[in-house]
Amino acid sequence: MVSMRVWVIVNVSLGFVAILLLLNLFEIRLPSLGKAQYLLDKEEPLCAVQWKEDFNIWNDLDQCCLQARQQFTCDTSVQIFALKRFDKDCHTGQGNVIHYWLNNKAYRYCQQQVIWKG
Amino acid sequence: MTHKNFIQKRWTVHQRVFFFLIIAVLILGTLNTAKARGWLLPELRSWAVTKNVIQLDSLTLEQKIAQMVIVHGGVWNLDAWRNLQVGGIHLFALEKEKLYVDTITQFQQGMTIPFFVSVDLEGCQNPFALFYNSTSASDIFTVEDALMKGERDGAYLNQLGINLNYAPVVDLGDEIWRCRSFPGNEKNVSVLAASYIKGLQGEQVIATAKHYPGKTLVVHDPHKNLVVASIDRSDIYPYSYLFQESNVSAVMVSHLIVSGEVSSEGKPSVVSSSLVGSVKEKFKGLIISDEINMLGLKNFYKTKEEMYIAVFKAGNDLVLDFNEDPNEVYHMISVVSDAVRLGLIPAAQIDLSVRKILTAKGFSVQ
């Protein structure tokens, strides 16, 4: 026999899920953990492009997100360039391929964009 | 024991609440899934096509606007994009060749009007890098090599079922990638690009000269989303050359706010009617907007609805909108349709764009 305490926990949890689903259905957006992390992170969002040995900072973050999104994968990998740290390597394959490097702040920003979901 | 007593004994308040919540979660979950997949969107009616001839007047305004939109062709939105009958799908990098073929087949199957299927195989950007090698534009020095590259890339794209490529990049002074544009000055770039276009389009793949009016490959102010660039004669030269000397079928317009040789009158180029209009005077092919979900464009408007109207009003024939939410894409189509009905966008302009699109897809339009 299930105790009353268990029923309360299950029902409260289900109620919470139902509220979230209802809010989502009517597109009432709650601040997400990703957004909170992005806002709390005081680091500057950074994007860089690597082609062969050439490594250059790209200041257009939205376009960078689009190009990174078009790659096959974004791996976690640390690269230091111009005394700045990059944490994600977005690329398609190995060898002579273009790499888009983002730091965590930029990557979180990209993940929140409408082109990134799915 | 009566039936009522039986229910009261078997179902406590907690159990009843549990039952109610489970049903609510299931219904809401289903509705959320249906909405996310675009299953709640209205299905636009079928096209009337007889012997490859389309009567433009037989299309609803929504169908015309939808044909002007290219979306990201994620298979999770397959039903939504097919129902909305959007003009095209753009594909990102996939793991295997077969995945491209399967995805394109799924999208195109049974469509009266096929989708444009586009990719960014340009410069050193290669979505097929896991299984197809393509020489970067910066390593091409002769017109023969440019032609060969165009033919090879075109044959490969055609084989996969891709009919629109956003290449070549003809912007000068590539300071960031150093591999996206052909080498040399504006004249070298133009001649090599024309040769590449000839090769690509010879394989039935539409080429796109981008990004008009130039200066997208240079470093911009890191603290500005609205980027202003000064365009000089050399930036425009490749476009003037290609419009006259090649049969390039499409041109892509950027979001930069430009002044100098070409002016966007303080707006992002893609929403500048005077800038897009001046391209239309010189070029009869397709004018394609750069992807519209960019802060450089969005920040210029108070609402996204204003932005949607501005992008179409400026005269772009095809609008790249890679928003993954089909409901939002449908919202854009509705907003623009209403703007046409209210006279904010000339209906004749929409008709002209749709005519160009359908002709490029191989139809005869009446």
C-alpha cells in the first residue's frame, strides 16, 4: 500500500509538470538554467575561426553561431589563443577543415538562439 | 455493496488527484509535441499544376509567401515544412552521404512543387567534409581550376539532389577566414568566380554571389551588433562584373549597414528598399536575404513582425529563416500576408518574386 506521503510527492510533482507544460503551450517562457548561467557568467563571449594554422577572432557572434550550428559536431576542447580561452570546437571532420572555436559563454548564447534548437 | 460505495472505498482523494493530473499531463504533453512538430498548423491546399504550368492566380497569398521562404531542413520538422509548402530547405552538415539523399528524398517525395535544397559549400566551408573533399577557394588561381571546381562541386551536389548553393563568396579582403574568397584583387576574384559559376550552374545547381555589397569578411567593431561598413568601388566590382559577364542566377544580400559607393540609407542592407531595388535594376535573377535571425537585423526593429515586413518589403525574393519553430515561420508568413492585404507590400512585387522562384524551379508560370 502506497503511503499518503508518497501520493503527495507524486501529485505535487505531476502538478508542477502540468504547469510547465501549460506555460510552454502558451509560450510563456521561464528563465532557463542556461540563460541564468549565461547572465551570471561575466566572461566576454568569444568566437574564433581556425583554418589550417591560421586562427582569427570573429566578432560577429550571431553569424558565428550560425556557422557553428552548420557544423557536424561541437566538441569540448580547450584552446588558448591571444591569451583567451576557447572551450568548444565546432567542425565537420578532421584535417583541412574549418573550425569555429567558442568559449563557454558564447556557446551558451548560441544554444539559446532560435536557429540552434531542434 | 453499492457501486457508489465501491468507488468511495477504492479511490481516495490523492488517487483521484493523481488520476486527474496524469490525464492532464498526457493531454498537455501531446499538445506540446503536436505544436512543436507543427501538426497544429493549417495545411495549405494543394497546388494546381498542369503539364508543368502553374497559374499564379490559383495560389493563395500564404502559398506565395511560403514559396519565398527557405528554412532549415531538419527531419524533425519534415511534416511542418511539407504542409506549409515553403520554398526551400537548407541542410547543415550530416554524417553520411546517404543521410543527405534520404533526407532530401523524404522532403521531396510527392511534392507538386519541389523544394529548393540548399547548402553552404563555399570557400573553405564544406558540410560534406566527412566524405567529400573540396578545394578551398583560396587555393584556386586559374580560371581552368575554378571551372573544374565548379563542375566537380556541381556534379556532386546534383548527385545528392541539392539544387542551390550559396557560393561563390566574392567579398574582398578576407581578414578572418583567409580561405572563403578567391585570391587576388577584385578583377581576379570576379574572373575566377565567373568561371566557378559557369561550372556549377552547368551541373544544374544555382550559384549565389554573396554577400552584397561586400565587406563581410573583415573584422568589425566587437561591441556593435549593428555594423556599419564603407563600400568602395572595388567591393562592388565583382557584382557588376558577374551581373554582366556571367549568368549567375542568385545574389545574397548581407545585414551590414553600408555607405559609400552603395548606401543602405542607415538600415541593414537586406531591408533597404533602395539598395535591393538598385540590385533589381541591374540583375534579373533571385535576390536572397542572409539568414534573418541575427541581432544585426533584429535589433534594428522594435518587434519581429516589423522586421518580417521590412525584409519582404525591401524586395528580397527568397528569405532565409532557419528558426527551428515551424509555428514562428507560419507566424511570419501570416504577418507578411496581412501586410500585403493591407497594402504595405505591393502584391505585384510578391507575384514577381514567386514567378522568378517557380521559373527557377523549372515551371512555366501564367
